[in-house]
Amino acid sequence: MAGAMALALANGGTFTLEWTHSVERETWRETWQVTGDDRLQLTGAAVKGSGAGMEPGPGGHFEDGWWVWVPDLPPVPRLTLAASGETPSAWTLCAAKCVELGATSGAPIEVAPCGDESAEQG
């Protein structure tokens, strides 16, 4: 992906992504695991409220003010995060520390395992 900023994550590590839904203005959070085959596995999702496009998945339950569930999706090689600068919040990625991404308009941000040699550096 030409012009993209790339973030590489260590095998076996976990991270969270959190953002504010652009329409409903509710907080959304996902937990990801870097698998041994250089993929990213979504291991949990949570949303602070509900609304259009924000329904909890199957098995969702209410816990500490969040709708929480475990999505049943296959692993992916990478995530591409849009960076329009027009949304109510940046993406917050937390691994060893937290960093805000995409708060201003710019190239997409790619999140990929370290072993994913196809991720462009930018």
C-alpha cells in the first residue's frame, strides 16, 4: 500500500484498538492477538452503547457498561486504518504503550505482524 504508515507487531503479542464511532459517537474497542502464522486474530470486541452498525455480536453480554462479545472471524494478514481527520477521535492502539493514530488527515495506517514482509514502511 504505497504511502501508508506501517506498524509492525511482535508475534504472540496482543493489542487493543479503540475509537469513537463516527455516527453514533459511542466508544468501540477490539482486542487482537498476533498469531504464530503472522496473522492478526480478533479475540474480543466491546462497544459502550448501541446504535446503527453497533449491535453486539452473537453471545454478547453487558459487562461494566460495555456490550462485550467474541467475534467468530478468521485471522487476517493486516489491518488498514483510515485516517480522514474528520472522525470524532483518532484510533488508539495500545500494546506495550498507547499511541494515537489517524487524528489528522493522511495516508492509511497498516497494522501487521513483524513477519509480514509485504507491509510497506512509510
